[in-house]
Amino acid sequence: MNIKSRSIAVISSALVLISVSVFPAFGGQQDRFVFTQLKYDGDWDPYPEAWQDIRAFLVTTTSIDAEPARRVVEMTDKQLFSSPFLVILGTGVFPRFSEKDRQTLRRYLSNGGLLFVEDSSGRRNSEFDASFRAEAARLFPEIPLRRLPPEHPLYRSYYLVRKVGGRRLCNDFMEGIDLGGRTVLIYSRNDLVGAWGKDRFGNYLWECSPGGQEQRFEAEKLTMNLIMYSVTGTYKSDAIHKQYIEQKLR
């Protein structure tokens, strides 16, 4: 890792600590990153073991201190508001939230939380995609999902990501919803988490199609960027980083 890369890692790890004080609603993590996943009535947990490999990569490649175990919450859980980064995965029909749950989720996102939603099915016309889009429209009827542009800070929050990876490449882009000038919901259809799956011998469980190992590496980088974006926000859009990022992109 060169001097500039090390500097980025140090700045990023410092901002992990800052994020707890910036968003007081999320003061229960004790300066440690926690993988938090939403449990719902359906196929909510297609990859229960993947988080250990993601955490190992995270603590090896960054200065983020992460809790060893993931946190599983439901919409009624008080711990939801101690978790700045919330993940929803699924392969089948995504159920409708109650209006009370929608209000809770809107409050969570308004208070600084980031929601990452992923269609893990690997299919273009999936039940999860259709049902989640309908629920997203009910959650924010005035703010539709939009394609995140290449210059979005998600793609440069740690790695400079030029390609979107995943287990199955359904889209070559990510989607999101902005609230108050900040992307609060990020949606993937490429099964990023599935690209991490390994057996007990450390071998990958599934091939990445159609791009093979290069596509898997892009998925790993984008996963790290998601985590870093959840704790650093849009700081990579600041003018101080612009010249260096533009130089790297060339």
C-alpha cells in the first residue's frame, strides 16, 4: 500500500469514530462497526456465513474495528437505532411493511442510517426485485429509485471502483434513493454478498458470471466501499480529494 493509500485508510478509520458523534442516534456501537441485517417474514438470510469473510477482509484491508458477530434485528428492535448500516437480503417475495414499520424506517434513514438492499436471486425478472421496488415506492412515494452516477462517492469511498461486480451481473450499475442531499438507500441486483460465499475449506462456493474472478474482486471492493460510505458519507466528494481522484481515474 503506497503513502496516499495509507493516508486514505487513516482518514477513513478516523471518520468511523466521528460518525458515532455526528449521528447520536447510533451511539450504541462503542466505536466498532457492526454488520446488521434485517430479519423479516421470508427468505431474509441466504448467506448466513458470508459476514465472517467480509469482516476478515475489512479488518485486513482497512483500519476499521468490526464486531466479530453480526447483529440481526427486526423492525421493532431498539437495536436498529444502534446500527448505522442496515442490510436487507432476499431471493423471494419481499413482504409489505406495515405503515408503522415504514415510519420507523424513514426515521432511521432521516437520522443518518444507511440501508443496503440486495436482490440475491441472480435473476433479472425476480420476485424480490418486483416486490421490493413496490415497497420502496410506498416508503418514499415522492422519491423514486435512481441509477447512481459514476461520480457517486460510493464508487470512491475507499477503492476507486470502475465496474460493478457480484455473483451474477444483472445490472452494470447500482441504484439509490437520496434524502436531504445524502443517499440513504442503496439497491443492488448483482448479489455482492453471494460473491463472498466459501465452504469450510476456504473455497468459493459459486462462480461469478459472466466475468469470473475479476468480477468477484470488483464485488469485494464495492462491498468495502459500501461499508466505508456508511461511516464516511460524502467526504470523498470534497474538493480536497478531487485532484487525486481525477488523476487516478485517468
